[in-house]
Amino acid sequence: MSVVLNNISVQFGVRPALSGVSARLQPGTVTGIIGPNGAGKTTLLRAALGLQSLSGGQVEVLGKALADWPRAALARTMAYLPQGGEARWPMPVEEVVLLGRLPHRGFGKPSLQDKLAVADALERCDAGDFARRRMDELSAGERARVLFARALANGASVLFADEPAAYLDPSHQLRLMDLLREEARRGTAVAVTLHDLSLAARHCDRILVLQNGRLIADGAPSEALADTTLAEVFRIARAPDSFGLGAFRRL
Amino acid sequence: MDATNVSMFQAERFSRGALWIAALAVLAAGFALASFLIGAADYPASDLLTGLITGKGAAGLIAQEIRLPRAALALIVGAALGGSGAALQGLFVNPLAEPGVTGVTASAGLGAVVAMYFGLAATTPWTLPAFAIAGALVAAAILYALSKSGAGAVALVLAGVAIGSFATALTALALSFSANPYAMSEMVLWMLGSLKDRTLNDVVYALPLSVVGLGLLASTGRGLDGLTLGEEAARSLGINVAVVRGRVVVGVALATGAATAAAGAVSFVGLVVPHLLRPLFGYQPSRLIFPSMLGGAAMVSAADVALRLIAPDGQLLLGVVTALLGAPFFLWLILRLRREP
């Protein structure tokens, strides 16, 4: 088991952001985390990464309690792509992706392994063509791909991404989901928050549905996205459409 | 792109960086030598250089007691301010951050003035820099809080204006209470910065304190690189963001405090130098901190030479020259930043 969340709770002041969530993230699977705005999706990822202190429960990573992990070793094990991330100086793309190798590097020049990881990550994210361009010369979608390559370059065995599909065109959204799947095939435990339910349903092995900080459903997409859950959590229902795109209508 | 391309790109980049560092070092040394050789007393270079070693005669006295401290302090002050500017810009991911603009130098100046004009500096030679560093620390601590709350460019510069004006007002207040009749006229010296009439005693404290401060700043390069991706991503990359912030704050306070105790409030060096060096070394903070120290040393030495060529009578102050160059540059930077999204 890659990551085990054991009854975790997080409190923001008086407001509970997560209440008693338990889940297990397995190696080789893509887990989609869905829920309305403010359901606690980002907080769940941050809590599992140790970026958010818990008011209750424990997190285990690769069989070891999160608190027992040295900071550097944990950074090599878990890669995280925060929501709406930016590289705030107009650096060349290649150097931004190289930042993903920081947990593996000291002060010196990047090793051959670092360079290969960067080139590979850029290639996989379809960003090799603009490897030498500067971040400020790219579109929002291209920057999003570069930042995703940054997270991939780490080569960690757990990969968390918060809303990686935002800003991407439909073709690159699908490519992103393929990438996540490919990453999972290498044995990585992937967890990703998504707003697009069809994307989540089609490309995730497992789905966690959050509402108001509680875990409402946890299982294969067909179970987790049952009509009753959709109605209860999102107040929507499947709508028949002639394009077969998997449309929804508001309830 | 394949791996060979990547490695070629990086190798080429590295050696070019090393060349530029060497060029900056030569430039700084050249200006320092010029600063040593040019002065009110017109001695030939050979007399001054032999005098520096032997210490004999009038030339020896001038070389060892006046010219050497002045040239050395120009290098130390420049390195301290250039390095502090690069680190602050890295921490705030903001090209407008700098010890002068953020009010750190003005607060250090206040500390120095309090130590000097209330007779505290006379007790031990370390009191003056200690007070200047304490003043700088207060301003830097406010910056720490600002960076923790994720303050943007505007908030940072406005806070700098407030801190700077407050420190300047308190400096004026302190001087008006002082028993020294020349205090008010000397205030100008503190507010604009000068390397006039410095002695080797000033070098004795400024050098080690700046070295420790700059060492702390240099150690933050990797962390500041990570912070360019934002705090969350930096933490997930294993960077202890609180430690990086703390080191920048203490390092800037030590380096800027020591520089200000020796030369008064010299502004804009930390603003101009990193910006000029970015096209040569790239945007990554880790690549800029050390070159900015050398660049700052070159710039302050050059300014010191320039002001003695413009006004050999010694009436022109160092801070006037750096502000004449730096302030229009600051405005230009703001205009440019406003145009970019």
C-alpha cells in the first residue's frame, strides 16, 4: 500500500475541512478525487503530503508514519503538483522542469540522470519542442504541461496532482489522463483531483467522492459515480445526448 | 530534444557563467585598484603600492590608513548590498525587492546613528555594527512577516516606503536630541552614504560580519530556486521554507547592517546589480547570488571612483551617485513590470 489515510481530520479554525476520512492509495492505480468546490479535495492531498497538520488520524506512506519520514526522503518519494502553480520568474522551460529534480540534487551541476529525467518528462508531456523557450513566452496550457513535466521529472513513487486538467485543451486533457495511466503502469500510486466527471469516470481506476470534508463514496467509477451520489453531492443527473459525450444536467 | 542536446546546452551554459564570474571579479578588482590609486593627495602609483607594503613615509601612511580602507570597504559594502538584493529578490520573487527600497538600510542607519550619537559606539568597536544590524533585523523581520503572508510587489514596496520613512524620521529625531552640534549635518552622511574618512577599524568589523551574512545568503540558493514554483511546491520538494526565509532575513540583516554601519545608507545597488546580471546568468536565484556580490562590489567601487573624478574635493557622497543611477532605473523597472501581465 502506497499511502494509507487513517481516519484523518483537519480543522480550519472552527470549520472542519476534513472529518474522519480513511482511504488507501494503491501502487499502480489512478485515483480520482472529486467533489464540489470546498469539499476538501486539496486539503486531502495536502494532508497526505504532510503539508497540512492534522487535528486527528494518521497518514502512512510506504508503511511508515508520515512524521517518521525525513524531509528529503519524503520529497523523493512523493511528487506534488499544486493547483494553478506557476514558475514566477521567466525561466527557460528546461530549468523549470529541472527544479523537479531538486530532491535528488545537491548544490552541483545536474547529473546525467537528472538531465535524462528532464528530457524524458518534457517528451512525455509533449513539451520537448519548447524546452528552450521561456515560460513567459508560452500559453497557459503549455505552461501547465511544463509544470506537470516538473512533477513527473521527480520520478517519485507517489504522484499527487491538484486540478492538472484545468487550462488544458480537450486533446491535452486526454493526453494527461493517458500520462497518468502510464505513470501508474510503472507502479506509481497516482491521485488526482478533477472537476470533469466524464474524464474521471473514464480514466480513473478508483474514485473518491468528497462532500463537506466527508468521504461519501469510494470505489470503482461505476459505483462511486452512481446516480444517487451524483444527485446528492453535485445535484446533477445524467442527461441523454445525441453526441454520446456523457452530458449532465442540473437538478 | 534528446539527452545529448540537453547536456551540451547545460555544459555550455555553465562555462559561460564561469567566464562571466571571472570577468566580474576582474572588474571589481580593477575598480578597487583605481579607487586605491585616485585621491586628493597626488602620489604616483608606484609610491602608493610600495607604501602599502612598507607603510613608510607619507605615501605609506595614506596608502595604509586612507586608501586601503576606502577601497576595501567599497568592495565589502558593494558585495553585501548586491548579495542582499539578489537574495531578497529571490525570496519575494520580485525584481523590486532590495535592502534600500524595502527600508532595511534606513533602519540599519537608524541603529548606527543611535549607537554613534549617544556615545554607545565609543565603548567597543562592535557596538556600532551591532546596533546597525539590530536596526536592519527589525525591518527584515517585518519583511519576513510580509513574505509569509504572500505579499505582492505593491505591498512590499509600500511597506518599504513606510519602514524607510519611519526609520528616517526616527534618525532625525535621534540626531536632534544628540549633544553633538554637527549632528544634523552628519545626518546627511548617514542617509546618503559615504566612504569618506573610514579607517581599518571599520574594515575589521565590516568584513567578518558581511562574510557571515553573505555565507548565509549563499546557502539559501537551492531553497530560493524551489520557491520560484511557489511555497507549496517548494515544500513538496523537501525545502524547509521557514528556514530559507529565516536565513535570508538574518543574512540580509548581517550584511546590510555591517555595510550601513561602515558606509551609511547606500541604496539601489541591490536593485540594479541582480537585474543587470540576469541576462548573463539566468533567472534562478541560486545562479545570481554570488555574481551579484561581485557585481555589487564592482558597482560601488566604480561609483567611488566616479565621484572622486567628478568632485575631487570630496563633497559628493557615494549614495548620491548610486541613487542617481538607481532611482531612474527603479522607475523604469516599475513601468516595465506594469506592462507585463
